[in-house]
Amino acid sequence: MTKAPRLSRVLLTVLFVACALEGGARLFFLATSRLVPDPRAKAAGYAGAEWPAEFFRELRAAPVRWHPYITWKQARFTGQHLNVNEEGDRATWQGDAIEADLPTVVMVGGSTVFGVGSRDDQTLPSAVARHLVNSSEPARVHNFGQVGYVTSQDLIHLQLHLRAGLRPDVVVFYGGAGDVVAAWQSGVAGVPQNEENRAVEFNAGQPASVGSAWRIATSGTRRLLGALTAIPREEDAAATRALATEVVASYAADLRAARALAVEYGFELVAVWQPVSPTPRFATMWPLYEETRAALRDGAVVPASVRWVDLAGVIAAESPMFIDAFHVTEEGNAALAAALAPVVASLLAGRRPQTP
């Protein structure tokens, strides 16, 4: 037997094994996502309620689509507890007799604004809307939260809505943790989460990029091996402080740009720093989060023209209202809304014409 047929057999065998491993890995993750219930549905804060299991099934089924400039956005979805319109924005409670000419409040942010773990009528924007309707400053609230967004994406997302004709009275930027997670993942501040994956996907379409195409073709195998062989990352205190400084600078720059939009389009702006819990999954990122929050809280970093609110102390880090490191129960949303709504109401009141 010549060397060529032997080499061909070896190559075919290697290719078969690689395909089998990749197929098996992808089937494993598919089966896990479809068959294994989301553990957050059993969080203590839900007190044994049955609806969270169905909510997380709907969340898994809700599609996400490519979107220009902001990379991804939720697609239209209709469920029992989760509903998204054709623009990709989640349904928000507005009351039974909401008036069309009421002021408009827009909330932008990541999954905590979108409402992971909460029904449509109990998300943070819905809870804020309920507080405002029951106050002297009722308003129509829009939920522009998108799962996984960082502040830069929030800024562009808002800009796209403004370009389309939206004219809000108040805009709330709610987040901060997403910026920390993205920076921790990549080691660079000011980029979206999992940006390395987007780079690989783009490069795979280039004629000379065989490596990127191979990485996509074997992504399931690499993900499975990574999970099985993960080694905790050792953090360097000096490097953490330096990265936190970069996160703060990026975050503050986005708020300055948002403030410029506020001046141009005539809306009030408030930026809110969200609470998180140092769960085991978030423990390695916790020092970066704390360094970032401390720099924002103690330094003159956020522009004075931006109303900055720190809600990190509203819910204790060990509270059962946290279902994971970032997301809270509906009770948690109500507590956060009780602290945030008066700030929004005061901004709305300042826009009302003064009676002589």
C-alpha cells in the first residue's frame, strides 16, 4: 500500500473524529439548553412560585437577531410572561387608562432593564411606570433594555431611536455591571461583551482567514473543553485598578456623549449605577466592580451636568432578592423603582410649565 492512500485514511479518520466531537459537543449544549431547567427559576427569592420556570423557557426561546451598529437585538416574541414588539423592545406596564399625551420616559440598559427573571408587568421599567402613575408625575415608560448591552451600546441604541423620531422627556441609563463584565472578559474597557467572538465571525469570511473559520467550526468542542479544564484566573491588584480606571473613563465618556444628546434633543438625563451580588460566578470580577464603583463614587469623574444615582446599596449583596449576580426578583425591581422613581419624577416636575 502506497503512502498516499494511508495518508488519506489518516486524514479522513482525523476529520471524522473532529466532526464527531464537534457534533457531540453541540448536541450536548443543545440538549442542556432545551432539557435542563434554568437553576435561577428555583432561586430562594421566588418563594416556590411556578411561573419563573415558564419565564425562563420563554427567555431561551426568544430569538435574538443581528442589528446594525449595536450588533444584536431581541426579535419579536409573544409569550405568556415575556413579550417583545417588532422593534425589539419589551412590553411595559402602562396602566389601564394611560393618556397618550403624557411625558415619555425611556430606560436603556442591559438585561436588568430588559427584565431577566421578571414578567412584563413587573420589570424595573414597569415598576417605575407604576410609581409614576401613582404619583403626581405620571408618564409613559419605554423599556429599551437589551440582554448583554454595555453603556456604549445603550448610547447608540438611544441614538437610533432619536434618529427615528423619538423625543423623550427623561432618559435613564441604568447599568454599569455590563461594562465591568465586558472589560474583565477582554482586558480592555469600552467594548461589548464577548467581542472576541464577533471578531472571529467577521474574520472567518475573509479569504485568507482559515484560522477563524476553523475556530467557528470547532466552537462547540472548544467551549466544552474550556468548561472542563477551566482554571481560576489569578487577579493582580495593580492591573485591576488600572483596568477599573479605563472602565470609568469609558463610562464617563459615554455619559458625556449622552449629555450632548440631551442638550440637542431636549431631554433630562439620569445615570444609575446598578447593584450586584458577589455570587461564586461573579467572585473573580468582584474586585474590578468594586474598584470601578469606588472611583465613580469618590471621584469627580461623571460630568456635573449628569444626574448620577448609585443604587448599589438599595439591595444588600446577600439578599435573596438576587437570583444571580446581576438580576433581581420582581420584589427587587419594586425596591429599586421606589428609590429611582422619585428622581425621575423630580426631573419631570422640572419640565412642567410653571403656572403664574
